[in-house]
Amino acid sequence: MTKFVIDASVAAKWLFDEPESELADLLLSRGTDAILDQLLAAPVKLFPISRFMRETVRIAHRYRRTFYDASYLALALQESCALITADLRLLNALRNTPMGDHVRPLSEAMLR
């Protein structure tokens, strides 16, 4: 299984029927209708923010992103994986920056 970080814009699609919800569902698993069961069974890891706080603050300041957006990206960098997001503002803000290579739209997540 490919490792990745998801942000709240993707996780919300597991709970609310909105555009690209079906793509977010594919990130969990296939076969069951119970989103909560899928989420509880997903290989979720928790990370203490202290492990990547400095990088989070640096990203937030340099790219003028919110702390929570920067924390998702800092975690993805620490874990050497992509950040999957449905947040078009975040994608557009980072598109032509060095961070742009580390952020993937939800619509492309299943293609890699």
C-alpha cells in the first residue's frame, strides 16, 4: 500500500456527499458501506506535532498557509510521501513552488 497524508478536505468527503466523495472512499478500502468501519480499520497513524513543528511554522510563514495546512505538508515531507488534498486553494497556492511536487489533488490520488 502506498503511504500518503490526507487533509481534512479529503476526510470530510468520507462523511458528506460532495464532489469527489467516491474518490475519497477509494482511499479507505473497497467493499463495505460503513464509512466508520472503514475509517476504524484503516491503517491510521498518529504523530505528535512536536516532531515536525519547526517545519510546520517555516512552511506556514514562507508560503502564507494556515498552520493546519502547513502541518499536513510538513508531515508528508517528514514521511517522504505526498499530501492528498481536495483543497483547491492549497493546491493552487503551492503549484509553482518547491512544495508543489509534494501535494496531489484527490482526483489524481488513485492514478499513482
